[in-house]
Amino acid sequence: MKRKKPADAPWVRPLLRWFERDREEFPWRREPRDPYVVWVAEVMLQQTQVAAAVPYLERWLRHFPTVARLARADADRVLKAWEGLGYYSRARNLLKAARTIVRDCGGVLPRTVEGLRALPGIGDYSARSIAALAYGTPVLGVDGNIRRVGARLYALPSLGDREARDRLEPLMPAGRAGPFTEALMELGRRVCKPRGPLCGACPVRRWCAALSAGDPQAYPAGAPKARPRRERKAALVRVRGGRVGLVKRGEGERLGGLWGFPLLGRVPRGGKRLDPIIHAYSGFTLTAVPVVVAEGGEAYEGERFVTPGEALDLPLSVLDRKVMEKVAKELGAGNAPRRK
Ligand code: SF4
């Protein structure tokens, strides 16, 4: 990478000064940086907003304070600690990667993009961000915030990952990969917001081409969003003596590895229907209609009958947890169905 001089981008130093003065403190920014914490935070931040990620990360670190402790954990505990974040394959990949790190890398997260990319669940963006933030490796991971800031600074109608990297990575001052990356991300999150950028408070406004052009929000030109797909399923609630039947979903399935109610493509006849639960996943919305039936007929493979209280100790998805809350109320009200 050909590095440029600060004169090529006079906005870089004011941006870094602003970041040093105003930056928010988060567990993953504690010095000295712990590459393991940076990695877990990076994966969580793909699922949730910065403020929401903090309690999840703290809970995770209480369970698995080091990569070695994570590597020794069993999958159910890991999924349980991830509960509420969605995309459980990310948690399974954290576990697989921790085991690889302990087995093949002496328990230390790799420092290079290539080494990180070789681990399960770490793509190019994450590998670059982790390498820069944890080790100061001079590479830039481009996220949506960085794309937007770059597009506005240079008044570009669109800016892809590759182009953003080609433009911005050479401007990274030597030895400042982490702060440069975090400053751009934080500027995008707190100041150069998608709607209503706070240009008056922006440390780089003197050099911003979009602001000079008069309408910063017009950059980058908004891409129309696809409408989320809708799915409707029945959540089958089989009841036996105050307990409900749960199944463990297979690894290859959606919500794989988690316990939950069997989801059926059709709402079955009979049974008692409870109010539907609507849950948004990325790219689609699922409406689940809980149908409470007395247990009978074929058992599901691996089905386990538990009380609602016991179910809380199992890793459940947010959707199944909501269904369970409704079912607990239903059973508590003495409305359990009788077997005919
Ligand atoms: S001046 Fe406004 S549009 Fe330009 S980078 Fe700053 S906040 Fe974004």
C-alpha cells in the first residue's frame, strides 16, 4: 500500500484529534487492547447497535473471559450466552474459531488479515477491523459508516467497499491504524449520520465536498431497500402435564443448535390458537401462530418436555422465548388442553 502524506488529506489530523478528545469508552477499547475482546465485540456489533452490545459483551465475558475458556465451553452454554442477539451461527463460529485458535495458534488470535480470515466466521471486513483495532495492522475494514463518511467527504454518489479502501487506506497515518478506523466509524455513527448529519459539529467540515455542494445528505445516493419477505408458520406447542415439548434444531437449520417449538409450514386444525407473534429477522418477517395441543401422536426426534421455568435455562431464540411467555400464561390460567 502506498502511504500518502498528511498534506494529501488535511482532514485526517483534525479527525484524530476529535476522536482522542471526544471518543466514547467501551469495553473493547480498554487499553491494553485484548484481541479476544475486540473480536467478540466485532462479531456482536454486526448484530446490534453499539450501546446495546455493551451489556451483551459484559455478560459474555463473565462466562468466557478468555479465548481458552471459550474453547472449553460446551455449545449449549455458548448459545445461551448469545441469546437475544440472533444469527446464532455467529456464536457457533466463535466457538469453532476459539477451538482452532487454541489448537493451532497457541491460544493467540492471528495478527494478519489472512490468518484471521482463515478462522470460521471471520470475513474480509472483520479480519481487517480486528487486525487494525487489536494489533494496529495497517489495514482498513470498511463498514457502512466509513462508506458514508467517505462518500460525503469526496461528494461521491456511491462508494463501494473496494473504492473506499483504495481511497482511505493510504491516508492512514503510520502507527495509527486503530484510531484512524475507529475515528471514521465513530464520526459516521455520531456526527455524519445517514439522516440529518451534524455538520456544524463536524471536525472535518472544512474539507467536506458534500457540505460545500450544499446538500450533504444527498451523498451517497440512497439505494432503494428491498421489502422484507414475509413468512407465516405455526409454532406447535405440545403439552403434557404442565410441560411443553421442545426440539433442538439441527445445525444446518435456521436457529440451528437452539431449542424451540417445532415450526410448521401450515397452521394445523384443532388445538388452541394463541395470538400471533411477529418477529423481524434480517431480510424477512416471521409471523408465528402458537397452536397449543395435548401431546399425542408421533414424538419429534429428541423432543424434551420441560416446564416453562426449565425452558429458560435452555438456549432459546427470541421468537421461542416470546411463544413460551404466552404459553406460560395460558398454562398458568388453567387453559391447558385436555387429551381427547
Ligand atoms: S461536514 Fe457533514 S457531511 Fe461532511 S463529513 Fe462532516 S457531518 Fe458528514
